[in-house]
Amino acid sequence: MSFFSSGVEYAIHSLMCMVDDSGNGREMSVREIAELHGMPYDYLGKVFTRLAKAGLVSSLEGRNGGYQLARSPAEITIRDVALAIDENKTLFDCREVRQRMAVFDSVIPVWACDTPCSVRLVMDEAQRQMYESLARHTILSLTRRMLKKVPDSYPIQISEWLTQRRSG
Amino acid sequence: MSFFSSGVEYAIHSLMCMVDDSGNGREMSVREIAELHGMPYDYLGKVFTRLAKAGLVSSLEGRNGGYQLARSPAEITIRDVALAIDENKTLFDCREVRQRMAVFDSVIPVWACDTPCSVRLVMDEAQRQMYESLARHTILSLTRRMLKKVPDSYPIQISEWLTQRRSG
DNA sequence: GGAAATCTACTCGGATACCGCGTGTCCGAGTTATGGTGG
DNA sequence: CCACCATAACTCGGACACGCGGTATCCGAGTAGATTTCC
């Protein structure tokens, strides 16, 4: 399986569609977003609960409620989103092989417990590089990049789909 | 769960202990390695099959057989090992959300199929950064770094453990 | 003493079992506009 | 006209079911050095 859960993908696409044509945030409900993207509604609800808990979006309860971006889309990095959904995930979990070496017969030396495993250090560094790469992109930059590759009618279609759904 | 399987960890530690004091490769059997590290023997066997298939080690069949490094430990990067064990793993698998947008009623436009998803591009870039970070370390450099943090008696202990096991 | 047969310690690959976790679904509770109803 | 009430459309959180893949184990087949046996 892949490292990032499907929730991360859902979250990024969701936040991207919450940016309107002028680059500002727009309020949307989970149901709207789910139907627009063909995502499972209940599952997306949990995704947004996590986004809210991480402070990326804020919720408006009650009828006509929904979510809106809590920060400018230029200040929400992809790293933020990934960490909000998949928190405390590590590329590698060290099983402390050194402490199980047969040369220590049931007496593990202190250095094997205190000093960090070299393998783990290398992996942690790689993970840091990965997250730094993700931190270089924001919801806004991603949205702008997408709009370049798409016909001009596309964002209009979405806006119309939204207004039509809200009226009917 | 973590991205890299436990097999990657086993493989790295195994290859590290196949480097002798002078930095050259030394032949060892899977059973020796498994017992030395307290790793599951059968499972480690499969790990080495993959390492051999990737050309990182070469096998010597028959009695007194085993594995030896197929290249200099300075020319085996951690990236090589990770790819040998966990091949074709991706940080992120794109579910092509764009193609499920409700604004396309059952008629998916060509651009949504041809142009790559922006989200995927960002993730792929992050994955590349991660692997490049891993490629900067080799089995030899990792071994050397480990030896610095360890009492001088440690590598001697391992060598003695080996010779004693082979004689008795 | 030398050749042949047997034994042993390996590498391989397939089949399988276990189990945690990602993914998705269902349900109930709390909140707030909206619309209807009665005085 | 206004107060009140029911309803609908939301957000939230817990519980649970399903299935896949990581981890591990078992077993049989093939290979080759070591050992024994036998002439």
C-alpha cells in the first residue's frame, strides 16, 4: 500500500475546490464536495474533522453550514494537509535490531539503547527531505498550476454546478 | 503502518554485518545472519532472494554456501536496498479524482485523462527527494558511521561469535 | 587408498495462516437556519 | 404580525464491518561440499 492514505488525496482535492476564481476561500459543505468529486460522503466527513482539528479549516454548524478555509490558501502547504490527515506516520519504524544481537547474551549494553540507530537516522533524514518537498507547495500554488492545464470553462462549470445545486 | 517494510530494515542490517573490519565483503549464510540479529530465519531467506535478484548480493549454493556482496559496499546505496525489497512502492497512489468529477456527466474530457494530475506530480517529486536522500548513503558509509558510536570490542565480538559458531 | 554412495547444510520458491490497519458505512447527538402554525 | 414549534441540513464522534497486504511459518526441491562405505 502507499504511504499516504486516500484521505490525504481527498483532502487536497477538497481544499483546492474551496478556492474560488479570485484565489480566495469559499464555503462549502462536505456533501457538496463529496458529490462534486465522487468521494464517499461519510469518509470525507472524518477527513474534514481532522482538517478542522489541525486548524486548516473552520466549521460552521447548523443548517447551511459547512467548512471554510481557516487560513489563506497560500498559507496552507501540502505538508500541512498530509500531517493533518496522517499524523505521526513514519516512513520507517526502527525495530531496534541492535538490541537483539546474539553477541549480547541477554545483557544489552547501554550504548545500544542510548545512541540512536544509524539506519533510523538515515531514514528520518529522508523523511524530512520528503516533507520539505511537500512544504514547498501550497493549496493556492497547486490550484493555479492545475488551472493552467485545464480549459477556461472548467472552473466556470464548477461554479455553475454549485449554484444550480444550491438553488434546486 | 510505515512505508518501508521490516524487510528493508533486516536487509540493511544484514548487509552491514557482511562488511568486515577492513571494509570488504565477507560471506555469510542466512542462518548465521538471522541468529546473529535475532531475525526470523525463513523471512530473512526471502529478503535475500530479493537482494540477489536485484544484483546486490550473489548466492553460493550447496553446503557451506551463503551470500556475499555482489558489489563493493561503497557502491550499494540505501536506495538500492530499499528498492530491491520494496519494489514499485509509491508514496501516493493517485485515484484520478478528476475523472470522477460530477460536472462531467459520464463524459470524461480528454484532458482529464491525458494531463497528469497536479497532486500526483507534487507527490512524485517528494518521493524522488526521499529516494535521493537515501542514495546519498551506502552500506559502507553507514557501517563506518555505526562503528564510530560503538566500543572497539563490538566488531571483534561479532567476528569471534562467527568463528566460534562455525567451528563448534 | 580411491571411487561411489550417503549425509548435511545451504539456496530457492510456492502455499498458507495470522492479524493489524486502511477504507468505508451506519447511526445517534448536537446546532442552526427555514417554514409552517396558532394566537 | 409575531411567537412558537417542527423540520431539514448541517457538523461531530463512536462503533463496526470488510478486505488487503505485511509478516511470518512450513514444506519440498535442487545443489554441492563433507563424510562414510565398500571394494
